Amino acid sequence: MPAEDNLRDSRPPEQIMPPVRRPPRQEAGQAIAQIARGEAGYPSRLLTLSDAPAVLWVRGCVPGDGARAVSVVGARAASGAGCARARAIAAELAGKGVVIISGGAFGIDAAAHEGALAAAAAPTFAVFGCGVDVTYPDRHGPLFARIAATGGLLSEYAPGTPPRAGQFPARNRIIAALGDAVIVVEAAHRSGALITAALGRSLGRPVLAVPGSSGTASLLQRGQALPVTSAADVEEALAGRRPASSGQTEPPAGAVGLLVAALREGAATPAVLSRKIGLPLPAVMAALVEAELDGWLCRIPGNQYEVIRRGC
């Protein structure tokens, strides 16, 4: 499937644990195995959950305990820019050996898996809210086959279990637990990705958010996440340090600095900002994009922008 549709090999052997061998089912050439809690190879990160799955069903492999891993989540109906950012961050992280965990859904999930697969240096894993032999979304069959070939498809639900609404919030706890950090790339105010972020915080995982959407802006403004604009920021968080982008307290000079200063007086539209700082609207729009990508500003309802509080 072309990556741009997004409706939607080598791997270091020590990063993968082979699934426990049980009488397998066959699905599209991929054996389905199960591994029980307490058995060798069960991901130890899941044991941080008070309700860790009793059994994991697996197509492919399970994440090894020795590899760094990041959970990447976000909107299904994601923007092209959001998908591109997810794909780029996942590709750069995977290129450095970081395992990418996501949910196999349309939008940000698919983009993150695609980025990891393109790097072809570390595996990616998709956690299902249905049986691992159920292709949901149905257009992601080719993507899932690629994931299973080098990483794995995981579920606590037995093969044949159809997708049901209540199963997806439950699977989010597995996504959060399998990562050493959780990245929210793009989300609305009411989003399953924010549930995953909250679960990550409850497990003591660093939560990172890409500025530029209402849901990530909310996380950043409430001090519930650190801003991330690149894979380097994620690596800082994995190492227990604040991302470099979150430590900058003064905006750069130029148009971005003027915008930040103006918006500290309150949220405003691009047209109002143009009048306030005396720059033509096209220049303001270009500076807003730069400031948003750098984590200074975020867009809110009403085509307004506001400053993201720093140092939280």
C-alpha cells in the first residue's frame, strides 16, 4: 500500500523474543502463537500493569526486554502534516534501534508503523483491539503482513474475536505499557490517544506531545507532556533528560519572537496578529507555521493561536 494513502530488514536479533511455541493456527502464512503471563518471553514491561493480560496472542514476535521502545499514538483522521511528522519521527527513531509500538489504526498509527518499516533497522509492533487474525481496518492487510514479517501483531483477545468499541480503550493500556515513553503526535480534545497518554503517565512513562493540535496543546498547557519536535527530543526523554526544545524559555528573534510576545497578551487570529506586529499576513502565516513546529504556539478553535507555556 502506498504510504501516502495512509488510510490506514534487518533487525538486531537481541531486540526480539521468539514467541512461545504452541500448536499454531495459520493465517496468511503467519503462525499464531500464544504466550502466557509468567512464561519466558512474556514482555516484562506489561507486568507494570495491575491488569496485565493473562495471555498474549502473537503473529510474528514479541518485543524483547532489552530494546528501547516508544509508543506512538494519535488521531485516526489525522492531517497530512501530522502523518508526515509521525512517519519521520518513527523512521529516525527506528533507524537508531528504537522499537516503535502503535495500534495499527488509520492515520498516525499507520504512519508510525510505515516510518519504522521504511527505516528497516528495528521492528515495529501493532497492538490489536481484536484477534490477530482479524484484519481491522481491512485496508491494512498488506501493512500488517509487513509488520508481522519483521516485528509482530499482538492482542489479548483470542483469534477470531471481532473488533468491538470497548476493546480499543483496553488495548491502549498495552500500547502504553510496552513503550519506555509515549508520544502523542496529533489528537483532538476527546481522543483515545489522550487515554493512552494518561495511562502512560500512570505507569511512570515520560509523555511527549507534538505541538499543533488541540489535544496535544491541552497536554502541554496542563504540564502533562513535554514538547517534542524531533527524534532527538525523544532520545533525551528516554535518557531521563528534558528534551532540548522544552528547556528554551525565550523565543528566537525575528517574526517568531514578535508573535510569541503578541500572543502572551492573549490568543489571536492571524489577521489580528498581522495588525499587532505590523507584518503582512503571508509573513505572519509563515512565522506561525515555524513557531508551531518549534513548539512555541498551538492553534485552538476559532482559527486562533496561543502560546504554549514552557518550563512545566
